[in-house]
Amino acid sequence: MATSIRLATETEQRLDSLSSRTGRTKAYYLRQIIENGLDELEDYYLAAEIMERVRKGEEKVYSSASVRKDLGLDN
């Protein structure tokens, strides 16, 4: 899938420099950034969604003491 993005001049210059110095394409680095960054974004936004449910009382929470006890780690 082809996608178009606009980059800040400084970012584009950094990407051009990296590409020139390593012999890899800019597209290669953009794919790497997106693939690696997507995991972090998913983690962040899913965690934020859960925190909102906790704040609204829609998500059950457990104390560390009760978790330790349930797992038999209270020794």
C-alpha cells in the first residue's frame, strides 16, 4: 500500500543522511520506524483505554497483596 507523508525539513534531512551513509533506502527506514513504533503506540493507547475504564469503575482492579495471596507468594 502506498502512503504519502509530509516530514519536517530537519527530519527529512536526517533521513536522507542516514540513507546515504548506510546505502539503504528511505522507504526501508520509514517501514522500520512504523513497524517498531506501532507496537509502542498500540501499547500506549490500549493502556490509556484501560486506565479510562478503571477511572470510570468499569474495570476490576486488584491490590498487589491480594494477587500475591492468590498466587501463593505471601510466604
